[in-house]
Amino acid sequence: MINSIRARLTLWYVAVFSVILVVSGFVVFSQLVESRFQRLDSRLELAGRVLAASLKHEIEEHEGKAPGEASFRSVLITIHQLTFPDQAVTILQAGRVVGQKPDSETRTVSPAAIEQSARLPLQSNPAHWSESGWRYSALRLPLPVHGQYTIISGESQLETEREVATLRQAFLLGVPIAVFLSALGGYWLARKSLAPVVVISQTVESITSRNLDRRVPILNPDDELGLLAQTFNRLLARLGTSFEQQRRFMADASHELRTPVSVAHTATEVTLEKPARTEGEYREALQIIDGQLRRLKRVVEDMFLLARADSGAVPLRPSKFYLDELLVDTARAARVLGEKFSVNVDTTQMQESLCCADESLLKQMVMILLDNAVKYSAPGGRVTIMLQHRGEYYDILVTDTGTGIPADAQPLIFDRFYRADTARSRASGTSSGAGLGLSIARWIAEMHHGELRLESSSSTGTVFCASLPVSSR
Ligand SMILES: Nc1ncnc2c1ncn2[C@@H]1O[C@H](COP(=O)(O)OP(=O)(O)OP(=O)(O)O)[C@@H](O)[C@H]1O
Ligand SMILES: [Mg+2]
């Protein structure tokens, strides 16, 4: 249980909350207690000061020492008894009790408190202390001629202690209840906020290669878990696309492999049906089988190259060479194919262009473009290869005078196994491929940090452009 984020969040929350609660509770509690005792002390101090003023007044201004003290005693019993009913008061001078007044419950200042007051320092500021459930305040009143008086006022602190006990009880009871409620609330909150995680993990758990179209539900697209769910969904979409590509690749590949095998098989079967055939018939059958095997070999080689390209297993072997020479050489090789299709293959005047790249891969790329240009041109057509410098790039342009690529097929021609005009492609016999040429050519251009694009295509011809960076020189 402690391993779940929910429980850990709750524990952290409760721990932090408890510390804050206990510390702030302690501070509030001590201040409340202090203020209760301060209130008690100020009541006692007030009583002491009023009595001191009264005593001073009686002695100094009216009667003289003995009559003044007597007059004060009667004021103490009458007026002061009414003014300070809850305080017991004793006035001393050099150990002699000048006067005293009990509190409303007729308790007087205890002898122990009187003793204690004698030990207090000689100062006019009142001193406060507690003793046997009472709170005392003692005040010195020095009169120049008549000597020094000590006024002790005291009050039971039972009431204050009771209030403090009630407060303490409230805290001792309130804190655990608050902590318990916060734990419940924290657990509920953590459970509620982490609920989408459970949903996400259950959904992701239920996704296999067969239901990659399922998506994680997004409860709130703006919070962190919503973003996580969206990230999962994007990942699922990418996985779905690549699974779909793989599936299509497998289906197309098996189709492409099956066709030549079944043509060769049929040719063999038909030939072997009769016990004896003429040499010409055998030769014809073998030619068909040879053609299909060649086609099969090409398709398998192209698929193998693409599979290795996908896994990054084709290393680039760069070397320095002149790109213009490579184009002239490749055009020469393509001329043989051009003659077969009655298509002219030309090169234009090219500038000397040193480059550093994988020569054999670049040759393969240019050959793929020339092969297409020748194959998809009508007899009497013309294929031209040009080399241009454009800023940081070499542009290799292959132009033909074929019938072009239909607009709706143009975005798809770089897809694996895609052929815009299947009938025509297949009809070209053994020279027709599987629709892998442009995928390989584009991959070669990208391997060299360049790009291959269809520049233009219309009913009068097509232009492909391969751009390669000059900087690799
Ligand atoms: N120069 C072109 N003119 C007209 N159509 C073209 C041209 N180049 C490519 N295409 C179209 O694009 C499709 C894909 O070309 P790609 O080179 O990938 O395959 P392919 O030539 O059919 O087979 P492969 O190259 O594997 O022998 C072709 O089938 C063809 O329809
Ligand atoms: Mg091709």
C-alpha cells in the first residue's frame, strides 16, 4: 500500500499538515495562556496601584501617619471592598500589617505570600508570582517621611487555570480530529487526481497490435495527466501508422514475390505437360523463367537494401569525385536501356563539380531516375540530365518527355511498392520493377543530407530534382 503514489501523497500531506497544525496550535495556545495570565496580572496591578494612591492620599494629604492609616483601613473595607471584590489585599510596613481585605470568599493573602513579598527587591514596579493556586502582585510605596509600604494583592487563579485546561483539551482533541480529517481528505483528493492514471494504464494495458486504433480517454486536456494521455495517443498513432506501413509492406512484398514465382511455375508446368518439346519451346520457357528470376532478384535486392536502410545497417562510404563525371558515366549506361525503348539519353554541358559522397549509392540514385525516365517515355522520347549549382546545393535534374504522372498519384510515388500506372509498369515485362525505385532514391538523397523531389510533371514530361549539399566536399 505504501508503494502506491496515492498513499505516499496522503502521508506527505498529513505529515506536512500535522507539523503546521501542531506548531501553529502550540503558538496560539501559549499566547492564549499568556494573555489570560496577563489579564489577571493587570487586574492585580491595577488594584495595587489604586490602593497605593489611596493610602498615600489618606496619609499625606489628610490625616498624618496613624490617623491616615486608620482612615485608609475604613476606605479599604468599604469602597475598595466594593471596587475589587475578588482580590484579597494586605498592606505591610516593616512586617506590620497596616490593613487587609479578604476577597469575596473571605480568603486573605496567605502568610507564605507575605513572606515571599519580603524577599522581593525594593522597587516600585510590581512583581508577580503564583503560589498555592493564587496569583499575587506586590508593589512598593515609598513615602519620604512615613516610610515604605508594601501592597500585596492576590486573586485565585482557579478560573484562569480552568480556561487554560479547556483550551488545552480543545487542542488535544481538535488536532487529532483535524489530522484524521485531513488524511481522509488527502486520500480522497489523491485518489481523485490519480484516477486518470489508472484509466490510462488500463487502456494502454489492453492495447495490442490488433487494436492499435484504441485511444486513451482524455479527461482534462489541459492538466498534466491530460498531456500524458495526449502523448500516449500520439505514440499510439505513430505506432499504428508504422504497423500499418509494415502490414502493407508485407502484403505488397508477398504479392510482388508471388507474381514472378507463379509465372515461372506456370511456364514450367505448361512446358512439362507434354513429354517432348522442341528445343525452341524449351528455350522460350527458359527465357520466361529467366526473365521472372531476374525480376525476382531485383525485387529481393531492393527489399533487402530498404530493410537494411531501415535498420541503419547501410554504411555511407564517402569518397571525393567529380559529380559531373559520375552523371556522364551513368547517362552512358542508361543509353543502353534507352536504345531498347528507342529513347534518347542526353547530358548537357556540366561544370566541374567536386563532391564527397558515396559514389556507388549516388550512381544507383541517378540510375533509378534515368531508368524511370526512359521506361515511362514513349518511343522517340528524350531524356536529359543536367547539373546546376544552387547556393549550397548541387541540383541534379532528370527531364523526360513522357506522358507524366497523374496529379493524384504524384504525392504517392515515393511510397514503397507504389506504381502510378500498374498496367503499363507490368506490361513493360521484366524491366518493370516493384515500385521501390523512388523510395530507394529518396533514401539515398536523404542519407547525403539532401532531398529528392518531383519538380514538375505534365502530359509533356516530368522533371525530378535531387539536391545534394555542396558542403560535404
Ligand atoms: N519519369 C516518370 N514519368 C512518369 N511516371 C513516373 C516517372 N518516374 C516514376 N513514375 C511513376 O512513379 C511510380 C513509382 O516509381 P518507382 O521508380 O518507385 O517504381 P517503378 O519504376 O514502378 O519500379 P522500380 O523502380 O522498382 O523498378 C512508377 O510506377 C511510375 O508510375
Ligand atoms: Mg523505377
